[in-house]
Amino acid sequence: MPKSYTGSVATDQALAGFTGGAVSTIFLHPLDLIKTRFQVNAAQKAPRLGGTLRSFQEIYRGEGFRHGLYRGLTPNFAGATVSWGLYFYLYAGIKARMPVDPETGRLGPSQHMAASMLGGALTAVVTNPFWVIKTRMCTTKKTSPGSYQSLFQGLTTLVKTEGIQGLYRGIVPALFGVSHGAVQFVAYEQLKYWRQEAKKKRWEKNFLEEIRGQANVPLSSTPAAMESSEVTGVSMDPKTYEKLRETRLLEQKPDWETLSTVEYLCMAASSKVAATVATYPYQVLRSRLQMMSTPQPNGGAVTTPYTGVMDCVRKIKRAEGFLGFYKGVAPNVIRVLPGTCITFLVYETVSAWCRQHARYGLDE
């Protein structure tokens, strides 16, 4: 059994993801609200320069802090924490069941992508109801007629008025959005792997220079050489390995799986930017399809102005142009960069804490 704090690596990952998602959501919800309002604004043809700051000021002055900038926090918090926790749990669990490359002992990029997409798809199905309520609360004022006042009231009202299918409005673009997580995590895992390998090779070089005064060590097929390769990652002759044992340097071997805070932040930001640019339009489509129905003067209700994904794509392209698919991208980038950095930093910190305080798998 691998080292873990809870008894399951996947559960450790879920705990770390849940915590990271909670922290970032609480701090950055106002930007998420502004982004969502931009996304559903069909009247404006193109994003406005400086619109994020103006919107922040207008919402604060007109609706207040709690009921304005933080409206919709509850469904956003529930969706984000469940999404991150469940995603990391599924992602780690799926990877654990995949065969590793016998040469490297690691999974390949295609396996990381497959695990990410499968975990993301399952997570999207489970959490979509939260995002429907969040979209509708973020795009309506608390005092607006028919607006949702809470997560629970929103869910019950939605089921009563639109049925179970109402909980899954926007699920098709949400599933398209699985590619966002796939791009992000493949990039993140690859960047982390490259950095860990570079750190490991630098340590090996310094390690060998300290032992022998030189970086080149003759390879050997003796049992001692094979044992040295398993322990240090470097095959060396028996005399060198015995000298290594005597110095106790093996006990000082660092954990190169754990990188520095700056390294984690750089990798998280880089992977998130790549994923955001590549997949952002799906968020606009999802928000448009999840909009609240507009009441008619006679007391009836009409459905949202889009009959489906392709109808939404055609109408946005015709009325708003290509930039219509990138509405809200500015507050989104402002939000996701610190948000992703916070989430991954907390995630990696909690993961490292779980490894360091492992209560299971210590005999391996």
C-alpha cells in the first residue's frame, strides 16, 4: 500500500482538492459573478475595456457586498468543493488502476489525459445542478421577481418548474469542458514531471560528486550495483556503494516529488492559461443555456432563447461575432490565475502533509 494519511491515496487527493477549491472559491467569488454576468449579456457585442472594474463598482454600489458581489456563493462553493474533491478522487483512483510504463515506472501523457477526461466527465454530471443554480443566482438580483434565494430553494424550485431535466441544462457544453481539465492536467503533470526529473538529476550529480569527487560512475551488473540503482536511481560499483552506506547520505535523500511554492505556482498558472485560451467558449455556451426563463406578461413562462448547443452557437456568432464566445474572459483570467495558484498550492501542500504524516503504508 502506498503511503497515505486516510488509508487511501485517492481519498488523500480528494481531501486536498476539496480544501483547495474551498479556499479559492471564497476569495474569488466576486470575479466569478462578474464573469458570469458578462457571459450572458447578449446585448453587448464585444467585451468592454475596463469593464471588470466598472462592473465591480456598480454591483457593490447598487447591490452591496453580501447580496451583490457574493450572491450565489453557496452554490458556487458547493459546486467548486465537490468538483475539486470528486475530480481529484476519481483522477487518482483511475490512474492507480492504469498500468505504468515498465521502463519509466510512470504513466504516459495519453493515460493522464484519459484519466482526466473520464474523471472530469463523471464530475460534470454530478455537479451540473450546482452550476445551474449558481448561474441563475449570479445573473439575477436578490430582489428580482422569481429569483432564487438559496441553493436549496433554487434546486427545489427548478425541479418543480422544469423537472429533472432542468438540473442538467448546459450539460452538453459542460461535457465539452472536460477537455479543459484534460489540457490543464496533462500540461501540469508534464511540467511537474520535467521539473522533478531535473531536480533528481541535479541531486544525483551533486551526490556522486560528494561521494567520489566526480560525476561519472562505472556501471555494473553486480547485486550491489542493482541495489544501488533501486535505492538512488544510479547504478554504481560495489566499493562506491559501500562507501555510500557508511556516510549515511542515503538517509539525507530529499523528496524530489515535493517542489517549491514558486515552482508549483508557475506550473499551475502556465497549465491554466493554456487550458483557458483553448476551451473558454464552452463556458459562455453553458451559461447561456443555464439562464433563468423570462416570465411573460400574461403570467406564463418562456424557455431560454436557445433551443440547444448548435442554436446557441449560431445565434452568438450571428449577433455578437467571434468575440461573443470570449465574453467575460478578462475577469475569468483575473480569477483563474490566482484561483488556480491557490487551489494547486493548497492541494500540493495538503498532499505533502498527508505523505509526511502518513499512517498507512509505512512498512513499504
